[in-house]
Amino acid sequence: MTNQEFINKAKQLVADYTNDHMDKTDGVHITDADVYVAWSAKTLQNSKALLSTTLSDGMYYELTYNGDKKQVYLDAYKKWENVEYEI
């Protein structure tokens, strides 16, 4: 899988996951155009990307492609807060 194929698949998986897990009463539906890549890397046959959506829900997603097994793993995270500390 090329890096662009992985990114396209990752965006679609995040859009599908988000739509499946949103409160249906909100009446919101997103597409892969509402998903953006914050960071990505490809090493040999493996890829990884951090993605989020245009929704203000605080969610971000880590997708990993295992080229040996031809599998994609999706981890979903929620940002709770951002705290600044003086050191």
C-alpha cells in the first residue's frame, strides 16, 4: 500500500468511525473531506498517521498500517485538557 493509499483509507476509516459513534440526535454526518492529517510517517511497508476531524469534539485518531499482515489499527483518543507548567 502506498502512503497516499494509506492516508485515503485512514481518512475514510476515521469518517466512518466518527459517524458510527456520534450521537444520532445531533443530525451530523461527516465525510473524508472533514478529516485531516496532523502527522504521518512511512517506514518500509508500515505507515502511521495522527488524524482529527473538523468537529469540535476533542477527538483524535492514531492509525497504523501493518504491511506484513495487511491490517490497519485505529485508536481513538479524547483530549481532556491542556495544562501549562512553568519549569
